[in-house]
Amino acid sequence: MPAIRNSNDLMNNFNEIRDFCQNYREPIFLTNNGQGELAVMSIEAYEELVGRIELYHALQMGLDQINNGEVVEEEEMMGILNNYIVK
């Protein structure tokens, strides 16, 4: 579960926040005057999240193509793939 901290903690306790983000791979939500302002996470967790979003997007595009009848028969696809195989 993400932690919630005051935005001042980012400056005053940067190392502690960094360690939390890296160890738990969870974001920390920073507040300002009790209102949510920012979410902070490790670069590794961010890259993993972006990778998942890109994968889900690609899968959804494929499902949309199938639903729209935009498919290639197996034999045609094998021919296309064979053109890319280095011999």
C-alpha cells in the first residue's frame, strides 16, 4: 500500500523516502496542506509500470484487430516471418 507523507518530508527525509520507494517498489503520495500533490516512486518501479501499460495497450490493439476481422491466416503469417529470418 502506498505511503502518504507531507511534501516537506521530500526535502527533509529524502534518503528515507528513496529507500522506501526502492525497497517496497510502491509510490509515496506527497500532500501539501492535506491535499494530494505528487506521487513519488523509484525509476525501476516507474519503468515497470510504463512497460505494463505499453503491453496492455499492444494487447488491446491486437484484440481490437481480431474483433474487426483484421487477421492474417497462419500460412500467410509464416511466409511473412520467413522473410525476416536470416539465412
